[in-house]
Amino acid sequence: MLWACILLPQLALDSVLRGRDDPQAPLVLLSGPAQRRVLQAVNPAARALGLRAGQSLSTAQALASSFTCVEHDPAAVEQLQQLLAAWAYQFSSQVSLHYPRTVLLEVESSLGLFGPWPLFEARLRKELGELGLRHRIVLASNPVAARMLANAHDGLALNDAQATRAALAQMPVDRIGLPVEAATALSRMGLRDLGQVLGLPRDTLARRFAASVQVHLDRLLGLRPMALACYRPPDRFEARLELNFDVESHQALLFPLRRLIADLAAFLASRDGGVQRFTLHLEHARGVATPVVVGLLAAEREAGMLFELARGRLEQLSLPAPVRSVRLVADDLPAFVPQPGELFNARPQQQQGWEQLRERLRARLGDESVRAVQAFADHRPECAWQAAGGAPPLARAPGGPPRPGWLLAEPQALAPEGLRLLAGPERIESGWWDGGDVRRDYYLVETPAGQRGWAYRPLGEGGPLWLQGWFA
Amino acid sequence: MSVGYAELHCLSNFTFQRGASSARELFERAHQQGYQALAITDECTLAGIVRAWQAARETGLKLIVGSEVRVHDGPRLVLLVENLSGYQHLCRLITLARRRAKKGEYQLLREDFAGPLHGLLALWVPDEPLQAGPGLWLREVFGERLWLAVQLHRGADDQQRLQQLQGLAASLNLRAVACGDVHMHARGRRALQDCMSALRHHSTVAGAGQHLFANGERHLRPLAQLAELYPAHLLEATLEIARRCTFDLGQLRYQYPREVVPEGYTPTGWLRTLCERQVPWRWPGGIEPAVRQTLEHELALIAELGYESYFLTVYDIVHFARGQGILCQGRGSAANSVVCFVLGITELDPTRTHLLFERFLSRERDEPPDIDVDFEHERREEVLQYVFNRYGRHRAALTAVASTYHAAGAVRDIARVLGLPPDQINALADCCGRWTDRIPPPERLREAGFDPDSPLLHRVLTLTGELIGFPRHLSQHPGGFVISEQPLDTLVPVENAAMDERTVIQWDKDDLDMVGLLKVDILALGMLSALRRCFDLVRYHRGRELTIATLPPDDVPTYDMIGRADTVGVFQIESRAQMAMLPRLKPREFYDLVIEVAIVRPGPIQGDMVHPYLRRRNKQEQVTYPSDALKKVFERTLGVPLFQEQVMELAMVAADYTAGEADQLRRSMAAWKRHGGLEPHRERLTRGMLNNGYSVEFAERIFEQIKGFGSYGFPESHAASFALLTYASCWLKCHEPAIFACALINSWPMGFYSPDQILQDARRHRIQIRPVDVQHSQWDCSLEPVGGDELALRLGLRQVRGFRQDDALRLAQARAQRAFGDVADLCLRAGLDARARALLADAGALGALAGHRYQARWEVAAVQAQLPLFAGVEPPREAPVNLPVPSVGEDLFADYASVGTTLGPHPLSLLRRRLNGLGCRSSQALEGAEHGDAVSVAGLVTGRQRPGTASGVTFVTLEDEFGMVNVVVWRELAERQRRVLVGSQLLRVMGTLECADGVRHLIAKRLEDLSPLLHGLDVRSRDFR
């Protein structure tokens, strides 16, 4: 077998730079705790300013002032690595992410399709270049050797074990993936490259080093196989149903829809997961398909419920053209957390659960119309309520003095006639930190009509009371 | 017409992260508002009470001492001190609660209230929802001394709340009283107070939500507003309580520990007895009449002021140290006296100096004498433990240091609670620099990429300005001890320090002075460790008994050496600035050293006193005195004020200050940079001097010099003590250089130079240095006879980086039985693990057993512990392998990596030919160059300093195989070539040589980074040093 190693020495940096329109401007990646910020990586322009990876941020700032700092994001790097693996998967069925910043792929079996190697390699480089990733590529007779040779080489192509061994013999002992202690010990014995080490009697080495060192050397030379975890493409559900005739009504779509959703539910069950969002693509004879996105607040997998939701969405839609086929795509497949089934459930079966009701409302009225409300700890009334976008549970308002259930969007001046002050003043002075400092005296008021409201007057001002909310 | 009011519940900024105003601000405000008294009730602490007491005396408003506490799982209380016994009970309660918890926290239990509490009043601050339970318990504990605190802060419904609280009070048959729960002096501190709340809850202000107070009412409100809120009888109750509280901190009486005086003696009698007993020890040939007279005079003065016990206490500690062979040396205002010399508190024979005891212990200045004692830094802990054991933990404790916010820390905390990202917080803190108390100027902020006009930054800076100078936390003083006869917790609360086995009182040094408590500083000094080692080595190798006091004085070769600035490693005069001064000052006698020690300090430098002094000393300028009276004051420093004491004397002689006022001046000098307060002295000094016939110009100049002195002014008494150690270390370096170097390295870390630099200096003085060797080395460096009187210095195993002392001791023991036969014998008999073996091999310490370090590493790796079963069975023979031999460069790098120095060639000697090719001169060749020559030198950068006193100049020290070169880099060049300056290991400097008075500097014109040449010596190793 032949293995190609694609080493991406600047993966973290490239993952940032490829998204920027000014990759030539000095830029550094930062990591480390707040007290000791360290430059994780620097681009060539930053390097030209004297900045180096490993420097502390304060040193860097002492050296230069005009450079961009970006926080190192391991998650983004991981995602990019996954993407690369998927990209490599098209060239080989054996792709491994065993080493960080590295994609290993077995290429001997692919040479027939993409080869010969120089051609293959050129294609890999071209596509990597288009992805904006700096890289080194080495071909060797086993994956470990390919990876370690990439530490010192680029473009090296070794077609057999003998050539691989010869190249390895030239490698410095601290660049071949040995445990640090072993590499240090070897260099402190004056042994600089692997060739010198291999020239020593095997038993003398065995006496001096842990067994794992010998194992690693054997793997490096291909004398002992290495089990690599191979990449598998992610799970995803996609199914398509051709309709027998062009459908123009919602009603007629329900049957195929029920089938597709049943398949989806079965798939979800088989992988013991749920779905948070899926898309129905209604494909027409001509033109672009009409997408219908069905999003949920929490992962679900019950077919009946998924169907109800999809139907709700579908019914809002006016079909732009007859539908010829339906495709269901579900990418967002998080783990499913089932409701605990209570033994003595007091709720009558026919009653809908709160979650189902909420989803149905959302499906019928649209996402914008159903909002969670979140209490926010702030003394300023207008800041104490916030609409929550996602799906956090409704936080209970913290205890404290009574507050009106309904706040006005804008405070309104109150006519003083017939107004009764029931309690107050309650003084609120807060919010200086965001420029929205308020200083007000609040009163509980009752209008002549008997409505109770909450009104304030800015501190140190005369003038009318301003109504801010009504008590229910 | 308001009835008047006394605030009974008020926090100062000593309630960390809650109180947002200082005691001074609170008292000034309360005074303005017409309050009749103010209680300072910091949460379970009295750390701020002395400052409050000062503020109270300055404003003339009455202080009530108190503390707010939360009983564990119980109610919140305000405890107020009615009289002395109440104060003692409060101290006891706080001590109990603090000692139970870790540093900075407290835990007060209900059972703590079981003891007597008379003299302590309590205000109950009930929690929501109101419950009668805690009130019932408190009524049982405090009886008629309990009130219910009614605190109204314009909450949701104050009227209703007032009714509920009054109802609760009535139902429990308690009296109610109005309270403010004050957290700040004025409403304007609301933002800072919010920041503190956020800090306390580790959140941002925006995220702190309900942790913030809803409004800014918790300040000292005007009486009219209070009258609006509270019924009159609740306000009257505050006055009634205030009248009851008659305690004043001035009533505290400190007593010296009694055991320092044996049964049957008075302190006076015992001090005299001790002195008489010791006189023959100090003066075996009999005491001179003049010294005897001084001794009598001092004893009389001590008796008159009643300070015998103080001297006896210090004597007791020093006596212990001497018994243990721990070297010590006293300094400070009272230390340089005949009494202290006789008692062995100091080694400085007062007849050697011009110092007068009375200058330090003054009749008029009724203030306890101050003696600091330095001990060997490695053995000070023994002394501390002795004090704790002798007097007991309840009577001896360390003093506290109230650490205050400097600009950097303040801006960090404020920026954090305002939600700035970490990088910007760091950048802002960097703008502040270290130790300053000023917010950074706008241009500095702009340089760092901030917009000082943005509202956010404006908020950050304003709040930072308010926070600077606030106390942040209490930490322990490095060695200040308080010892008393009565249990300490009847004087001041005691709490735990961060270190185990340490207890700390809640007051710092200034607080103690105010209240009149005895303090002894037990400090650590590395040079004393080194000197003791020197004396031990001299005794061992020379059979001669030396002490600091008995070293031959006025030794000419020693002063010659000092005049050459050949002072690497000695005490105080070893820094670059000091070394630059020595050839100009050319000390010839002891008092010159006293001046040398004091003159190279920021105070005299900023006060521009150095050059006038030098000119006068070198007879380039006439020595004049403004008057005959001042001649006496300034004669010994040639008319230039150099010492704190002289400034005080000047004020007394020329401006009619009393001794007490002069002391006030000294304190103001120390503090003016932070707190101001020197202006009144300007008027006072000028007026006084004009009255005595001095000119306005003279008065102005003197005042400027005093300002320059600032907090750095050095007292003569300390300088004299230090100079004695300087002389001792110089004498040893001059006459026993090998012993001196050995002792310094064994005492490391200490001083200014690394062992490598000390060893290089020793080699330049032709001392033979021998490598680390398992067949010879001890843990410490040691000395081996060479023949004649010469000694060679053998490096100890302590120089091997990472090697453990235990391993070294086992190794030495095994070797003492018999020398090691081979590597296996060494490893097995000394019980060395793989790590220790590898370290020895890499250090080249196995040379005698295994050859070069590569071979040694190969061999130690093969050594395996023998199982008992195979005892006596020879391990299998291996065929020898061919390992490479380390090159000179490789050995050099390995030496530096392992032992931090090399005995082989200096790295620059390996590069010398290439450097010559580049036109670089060596430091040796530089000796031949003259003033104004354009030269180029290269060397390893061993020091980069940018002292605050030198306006942007960077001092670089270069080292080559012959010595050091001092380089001056002006600001403009430093900025232009910052990267080279900061980043080079091997630096080439092109510039002009400046020589004056035997001092040589290279003024840099251009810098070049030659570090790649070093890496060329060995491409593998990048970790050079």
C-alpha cells in the first residue's frame, strides 16, 4: 500500500485567513488564559513585523502595534478538518484523521482512477490551494512514515519500503514522533538522526528504552502494522419520492409526505436520534424547487407529530407550480431526549402536551409570532423583560416587589385628573454602564376607571407622571 | 427643624468590594451634613478603624467603633462599642469568626455570643420576610442593649415597610432606631459601588442584575431628607445610642511582654545588668570613657522614655538567633546606639560613625523606637517560629499590610466589570505601567489603540481614578511582629494569613504607630546567609574566627578594590549604577560607604544631589554652608542634604520646627506623591527660613530637594547598617575571593548576579573552578586546596538544574563509605532514579566514571535495579558501541543548559575570529580605546534595564570572554531598533566610547542582532539559556 500524508502546518491560521478579504495584512491567532495571552500562530506579514508564535501578547504589542488579533477557535479548526476528510474521501476509501492537522489517505488503490501519482498529487495541491490551505504532501510506503517525513519534506514520493527507510534514516530523532523523553535521551547520547539509532544493536536499545519506543520505530519502518481509525462520512437523511402525476393541491401531497416522514422516523429510531430541522423540497417540472423548512424547538422523532408539523407548514404555502417530486433532507440530527413517561399520568390522553401545542402554534402562526419571554435581572423595568429567540425555558421572574405584567412599548404621559397614588415613591437609579442611566421615582397609581398602573417621574423634574405598565 | 442624627451603620472601603468611600470622605461628608456622630461598622473587621479614628480627630466628629456581622445561618447585626470592655469583646468575636475561616472570610456562630458581651450594643437588621425568631434570640443575648434597625431606602413601599418594622419591634418589645446602611459618602459613588458589587459576585455590572442596589440611597443623606422618611423618635434614638458609646481608641493601653525581665529585676535594672555583663565581650581591653559616657546617657534616656522593655524584647530575639548561629544585623532609628551594639543587636560599632543616638530616639517625639533586624534569609523562619513559641499565638502575631489598588489593578477590575474583553483589559493595564497611581494619559492610550474620548473608556478611566488608592486586601507584612503582654485579641482582631501557621493582626504599621503598639521587624537578608557561610568556610579552611564586628577596619586593599568598582557580588554597591559611581566617589573610609549606599537611590538622584556632592568631593566646587548652624547639619555630607535625618534637622535648625513637627514632615515626605499634603510645609518652611535670615531662593531649592526625596529618601541609620555589611562583604571578596564566591553561590538566589556571572568574575580573579563531579562534589559548592594558600572552587550538585538535594545527600553518604567503582555502582548505591542519573550524565558529572556526557548518558540508561534473586550475578556484557564525541560547541550548550555556566571556553571566544572579521572589538581591546573613539563591540546580553529615574534610557550590559561592556541606548534609538534591542541574545553595538572619572560607557548609535551566529554553534539546540 502507499500512503499520502497531507500535512496542514497552518491549519488554524488558514481557517481564519481563508475567510478574510485581506489575508496579506498582519494577523495573529491568540490563545491562552486572560492573564497570559500567547500568540498561537502568525501569518507571514505578522512574521515580518517580528512577531512569532509562542510570544506573549504584551511582547508582541511592544514590538508592533498594527496587527489584527483573532481568537483561536479549536471548534472551527475541527470542523475544517472534518470538511477536509470529506473532501479526501472522494479520492480514497481509507482516510484517517489520526494525527492532528493531518489527512492521511491510502492512494495505491486510487492510482488507477486519479494517477499516476504526479498527476494525482498535482490535483490534490490544486484543490487544497483553492481551499486556501497551505500544505505539505509526502508519499511513503506506510502512513506513519508518510506523516513523520512530512515534518521535514514536501513533495517527497517514495514508492517502496526501501526508499522510505532510506529517507527515514536521514530524519532527526526529535522529528519522528518519538516520546519527548526518548527523543531527548537519544540526542543527549549524541544520536542525531534515525540512521544512527538504527545502526545500534537492537538489544542495546531494548535495554535502555521503553517497549513503546521499539514499537514506534517498527511502525515507522513498516515492520509492524498500525491500526488507523478511518474516517466515515457523517449521517444524514435524504429521501426522494417521485409522484405519479403533477400535484397541484396540498391535499394530494399529504400521502407522499406521510411516507417520507415515516421513513425519516424509522431512520431516526434506528440511530436513536431525533431531528431538529428538516426541509421538504417540492420539485417542479421547471425552475427551482420550492423549499419548505420545518424547524423544531427541540429534537423530536415521533412520526405523527413530525407529520402534523410538516402539514401545518405546507398548508400555509401557496404552490407556485405543480409538484412533480418531493425530496426530504434532514441534516440537523441531534440526540433525542425522550420525555420521561410517568406511570400515573394524570393528563388525559386526548389533551395535547404543551410542547405540541407550542409547535402547532409556531407552525400555524409563524416563527415570529410565538416568542418565549425571558426575565432579565436589571433594575430598569424596560430591560427586565426580553423576548428570547431560541428555546431557553421560561425563566421565572426573580422575587421582588410587584411589577406590572404588561409593559408599554413607550411610556405615556398620564393625565393628572382623578389619579390616585397608592404607593411610592420607589426610587430606581441604575443603568449608567450602557449609557441608559435612569433615575426615577415610581408610583403605584389608580386611574379614575379603576385601572392600576405603574408610573414614574424622572428624579428632580416636575411635570407629568409617565405610565410604564399596567397591572393585570 | 430636624432633631439631629448619628449614622450607626456605615461601611468604609475596608469592607472590601462593598464600601465605596474612604473613612476620610465619610467623615468629611457627615461633618458637612451636620451629623452628630458616625459609626464605622466594616463587616467583621476593624482593619480600617484607626484610619477612621484619624479622620474623626481631623474633622472633630465623633467616631463610634463597630462592626457589621452576619451570624452563620442567622441574623445580620450591627455591633457598636459602648466602652473599653465592649471593644475587647468585639475584638474577641471578630477574632473567633476570622480564625475559624480561611483568609478573607469569616464564620460567626451563635455559640460565640454565649460569653460576656457587656459594653457591646447590637442593632438587629432583620431579613425579608420579617420573622420574630432571630429577634427573640438576640433579645436573650443582648437584653436592653438591643435595637431593631429601621433602614428605609425608597424601596417599593417605604411607608408599609416602616409600619411592619415598627410592628415587629413592638411585638418583641424592642426599641427601633433609624439606620442608613451606608455604603458610600455621596450618591456620586453609585457607579463605583455597583462595580464593587459586580466584582464581589464575579460578574459584570450589566450581568449583576439584582445584586446591585436599585438606587443610590445608601449614602450619607441630608438631615432634611431623613426627617422626611423617618419619624422623629427613630432619629432621636440614634443620638441616644451615640451618647452611650463613649469608647475612644486612645483608651487602649499596650503593655510590653513581661517575660523579658527576670523575677526580681526592674526593666531598667535588667537592661543595665545585661549591658554591664556584655561590655567585656565588646571591649575586651576595657571601655573608653567617652563610650562609657554615651552608654550612660543612652540608658538614662531609655529609662526616661520607658523603652527598656522594647530593647529587651529585641535583645531576646537576637539572643536566640545568636545561640542558633544565625547571623543578624539590626538597623533603624534606634539600632545604631551603644546599647544596641553592646547587646549584639547591631554589629556596627557606633564609635565608627558620626551617629548620635539621641537623633534617633528623641525626647520630644514621643514615639516608640524602631528597630528592624535582618536575619539570614534561609533561617528567618526559625526566628519567626521562636517568637510564636515563646510568646504564644495569642500574644504574638504578624502585622498586616493593607495592599492598595494601583492604577493597573484598578483599571483591570473596572474594565472587567464593564465587560471589556481580556485582551483589551491587558492592554489597558499595560498602559498604566507598574506601581503608578495615576491613570494613563490620553496619548499613551491612543498609542495603544484606545479612544480616550469614547464614553466607555471615559467611564473606565473615571471609575479607575476613584478606585486607585482603595485598600484591596490585607496581606501579611514580611516580618513585622507585634508582641504584647495581654492577649492580642483584646487590642485588635487577629485573623489567618494566607500561609498556614501564620496569624496576622488587622492593623498595619501606620495604624500601630497611631495606637502606640510595639513592633519588631524580623526581616530576611540574603547577604547575611552568604556572610555566615563565608565565616564558616574561613573557620574551616583557615582556622580563623571572623565576625562582622571584628573584621579589620579601614583596610586599604579593600578600599582600593572598591575604588576600581571591582565589586561583583558584594552587598549594595554591586549594581551597575553603584559601580559607575564608585570610581568617581573613591570611598576611603567607612563613612564614604554610608554615603555611597545612600546616594545611588532614586531620592538623591531625583533631588539632583549627586552631582553637587561629587563636585564638592572632588574639590571642583567650594564647600559652602548657608549658615554656621546648618554647617553642623550638613558638614558630613559636604553641605548637600543626602539623608532623611538631615532634612528633619534642617527643618528644626533653620525653620524652627519642633522634633515632633519634623517627624510629621518626614511622614509627609514619604506620602506626598500619593496623598499630597506637602504644601503646608512649603509655607511653613519658607516662613521659618526667612525668619532665620535665609534667602527665598535657598528655601525654594531646599523644598524642591525635599520633594525629590519623596518616598525614596534614605535614612542615615539604615545606610550605616547596610554599609557595615557592604564593608564586610568587600573585605571578604578582597582577601578570600574563593571563599566569597563559594558562599555567594551556595546562598543563591540572592543579589544581583547569577552564579554564572559570579563564577566568571572569580575566574577573572584567577580562581580555579572545578566541574561538577560525582566523585568529589557535595550538594553545595565547596573548596579544595590547590597548594599554598590557594583554594579551588568545586561546583556542587546544586548547580545541576533539576537535581534534588535528597539525591545529592544520599550520593555523598554512599561515596563516604567508598568511592564509586562505575556508573552502575553509583546509581545503585546512591539510589538514583532514571531522572537523576540522566541529569548527572547531561551535566558531565560522570566524567570520571563514564567518559564524555554522551557516553555517560548511554551507560546510565542501561543500569537496571538488581533483583535480590540475581544478586551477585553479573549483568550481561554488552558489546561497546560507537557514540559520537561531543564537539566544543555541543559541550558549551550542554553546560549552559545543565549547570548554567561553562568551564570550557566562553561562547564568544569560539566566535571571536568571526567577530574580528566583522570588526568587533573585545571588552579587553576596548580598554585601549579612548574617549570619543568610534567602536564596535559584540557580546551576550546579560542585562537590560530601563530605570524610571533615567528618562527613557536603556542600560544594556554585554558580556564577552574578557568581561562586561556597559552600553547606553538613548530613547530615540531604542524606539527605532526596539526589536533588535529586545530580541537579541548576541548583540553588536556600534557607537562612541565615553570615559569620565574611570567610568566607561559605550553610547550606542546602531544595534545589530548577531544571535544567528550563536545558533550556528549548534543547530540542534535553540534553548540557549
